[in-house]
Amino acid sequence: MRHLVQEGKDSAEIAALCQADGIQRTQKAIQRRRERCGWHARVAESPVKLEPPPTLQGDALLVGDIHAPCQDADWINRVIDLALKWGIKKCGIGGDLVSFDAFSIFAKSAEFDVDTEIAHIQQIIHTFEMCFDEVVYCAGNHEARLSRKTDWGLPLHTAMRLFAQGPKVRTTPAYWFYMESGDQEYYIEHQQNVSVNPAVVPVKLCGKFHKNVICYHGHTCGMGRDISGKYRGIDSGMCADPERMEYYNMRHNTRPVMMRGAVIVREGCEYLLQPDTIHGYEALRLAA
């Protein structure tokens, strides 16, 4: 009876259901029972259940903003070399693996056809699978270009799986994923907001979520701490070659110069890699 009341049935409806099951209960008796027990209708549970983003467990090389086919192959291969030298067996991709300029609202040249873009994306994914035991890949704003072009008739997750299939690859349509290394927790983000000042956005996200945060999308490099001093925010930089990016070269703006970068997280320690500092990390002899 309690469940029927909570579902919103009134006393008359409950009495009728009882009679149908051969149970003799008057409407007045049911009403008295409701009042005595304090039973009342309750709001139904939401049917919506969002699948949480995956968790990358352990140490990893983190890259993003590759914008294939405008990838900086020399830079990506160099950070992969360092990660493998350090015994890193996992990789995270923080969105914008693709450029999808073929679906852009901006003008594009003939080099940016869909076949070329997908061929480069698949080759990059295959390389990561050959080098690492696990690859976690979240969405970026460029991944959404194809879904947006179809008015979301092609869901984002489906679009990502068209070119990022593999036994070692886990994808998520969320624009972030979890990571745990050592005793530290991280959000790896392709967040909505960007700033011309490096590390400002990830530091603000640290304060909001009480996690270490590594960000992409802004194409800058920088590190900082939130106001508590406990959490670290990093703008990781990009793994594309800006000189190959058509929209960047066709029209100038006052934003900061795009910066190459990547991050290795090892035993809860973050190493921000940049072209002018990576040689120092390459000289380190860390036990694998």
C-alpha cells in the first residue's frame, strides 16, 4: 500500500486495486492508514543516467590539440620517446586529436579533405596503440564538428569511434576524463573556457573541483597552484604545428603565440614538457 501511495494513487484507486486482488479495504480505512503512517506521494526518480568518463590509472603521457593532419610529428615522437624511456605505459589524449577542417565554417584548401584527415588520425591512434598499453581519449571542440554538421544526427561518441577504434583505446564523449597517479587525482580537460594568460583556467578549475587539473584547448603552456596551494593547474600546450594550421595563418589576432607542449605524470609528479626545456628531462636518468 505504501508503494501505491508513493506512486501517487489516491485512496479510491488503492481500494479498487485491493478489491481486484481479493483484499477488502475500504477507502476510509486506507485514508486512515495513510494519515497514521504519514505516507504521501513522492517525486519519481530521474530516468537519466549519465555514464561517467573513464579513469586512467597510473602514470601516463598526456597530449592533446594534435589537430591531425596538422600534427607536429617531430614533437609528438620526441615526447613518446621520453615517455617510453621513463617506463610510461599509458597515454591520454585531451581532445582535438582531429582538426576536421573539412567540416569547418572557415575557408579551407583542398589538402583538408576527409579522407586525408581520417587517414592521419588512424595512423596516429595506431602509433599510440603500438607504443602504449592503454589510451584514453576524450572529446574536444574539433571532434564535435562532424556531429554538428549532421545536426547531431551522428552522435559525438559514434563520430569518435569512426576513427579511434582499437583494443587499447577507450573513448568518451565527455570533454574530460579522470586520472590517478601515485596519491594524486587529476581531471584531464578540454574545457569550455580559455584565457590569454597561461594556467589561469586550470587553476580556477582546481579551486572549483578540488583536483589537480591539466587543460588543453587554450594552446598555451603554464603551471600554477590554486589559492589553497594544494592543487596544481597546468596548461599543457599543443601537439600541432601552428604553421600548418590554415585559420591561424590566414588571419592574425592578438592572442598569445601557440605553444607546443605535453605532460608526463609519473608517481603523482607532473612534468610539463616544452621544446626549449625537454632536453633537460631527456638527460635525466629515472628508474623505469
